[in-house]
Amino acid sequence: MKTSTVLREENKWPKSYLEWADDDGVHLSVVFSWLLGEAIDRAAELMAEGRAVDLGGPAAEYAGVAYGNGVENALRLHNPNACKTSVGCVNHCPFCIVPVVEGELRELPTWEPKPIVCDNNLLACSRAHFDKVIDSLKGVKDVDFNQGLDARILTNHHAERLRELDLRYIRIAWDSIGYESKFMQGWDVLRRAGFPRSKIAVYVLIGFHDTPEDALYRLQMVRRLGGWPFPMRYQPLDAVSRNSYAGDGWTNRELVRYCHYWSMLRVTSRIPFAEFQYGGQCGESELRE
């Protein structure tokens, strides 16, 4: 396949929708809903020029506006160092687009091992598949299970096998205060397997069916444990602009403050969070209350 106009920097995730051309026409892949309008306009412009156009990606599929034949494994164009060994998920989390666009968990028979592994829930796969994935990644440098691993179902076997890899970080998630005990169980499994606290990163969902106090408790607890919390601001699945939604009990200003402080701890931890006031240059949508 010959590609052109790939809207990304080498080895980095694109900040816009992705566009490329081959002998079949022009393909547009849209991951985030707030980029969909721009991509639809671009598709219309291309079709007006008489070009054959495919419009796809999670955002287009979720909105029901995808069309064309698509392209096999567009992930490699979004990031050449990324791969998937399974699609779908056993969970049906209401904040996640995966159950809608990918459906139930399915293990892929083959894949090209790459350092960034984008499976939605690798630990829910069969033990045979998981072991096959680990074996395929041996010798790969800086392996990163980018979507995170489900701490609630993390077993000793998983942790021991993960220790065989050259991992950049081990990423888990704590989406809700409701499964604190299961999160702590997963944390303990990793620690017993020998993972240092400093290499455990935790995605902490904020702004979805929680309160600032709830979110702060989870963020602070991860830090007390010695891990690195990464706040993940909730975005509605049909959001037309990024970082414009604030749930009950939140304001955009407070969400921006949380995200900035807890994602920049190597700098911001010099002052207590209670005293921190974000003074950077934010977009209007970020500061609108």
C-alpha cells in the first residue's frame, strides 16, 4: 500500500483525524468524536473533487456515519509502533466506546509484535492467548500495554509472565471508588511479583459519576502507594468538543486543575494540591464554568 498525507509525526499518536491515500482512494480514520465534523467536511470536499472516499474509525462507527470499504489494520498508520492482539472487551463500561464499536472480546490469530500493545482487555483473554502474547514480545524494548491492564482480574500468573518483558511501565486503572478492594488486590499482585512502585502507572477516571473528593481520594491513594496517578478526564462518547463536559459537582476549571496537577507531579508536587491554582494558558472551553 502506498500512503500519502498521513497526518502524524513519526512514532507519535496523531492529534487530528488521519488521512491517507492509496490506489483505492482516500481514507479518513477518526478516533475522537470532536474531530468528526472536520473529517466529514473533508470527506465531502474530496468527493466533490471526484475522489473515492472511505470514512471510518471509532468515532465515525459510533455515530453511524462510517462508509466505504475501510482499510485493514489502520492502527499501523496511526502509530507504526502499535499493535493489537485482541479486539473488544468483556466489560460494558458506560464511559467506554469499545463495546459499541468492537463488540465482545475476540482473540486475533496473528499479529506483528510491536512495543505499544493496544488491546482493550488483554487479561480477559484466555491463558493460552496471553502466554502467546508474552512470548511474542520477548526481546521487544520498552513494551507498553497502552490501554492499561484490568487490575480487577490480574492474577499471579499474569504478573509473573509480565516480569519477563522489558516494560516501560505497567499500567492499570482505577475507574471507580466502588472497586477499591479489587484495585488494591491487583496492586498487591504486582508488588509481590517484584514490580517497583515507581514503574506502576494508574489511570484514574475523573468527572464520571464521582465527586472531586472521590477523585482526589483515588489520586492521593495511588501516590501514597508510591505509584504514578494519571487523571483521565471523562469525555462523553458523542462530545463535539474536547474537555467541554463537566459532570454534577464539577466545573471545567476544577477538572483542568486536577488534570494539570496530577499529570505533572514531578513539577507540581512541590506544593500541596490544596494550595495549587492552575495559572497556565487554557482554552476557553477548559475554563468555562
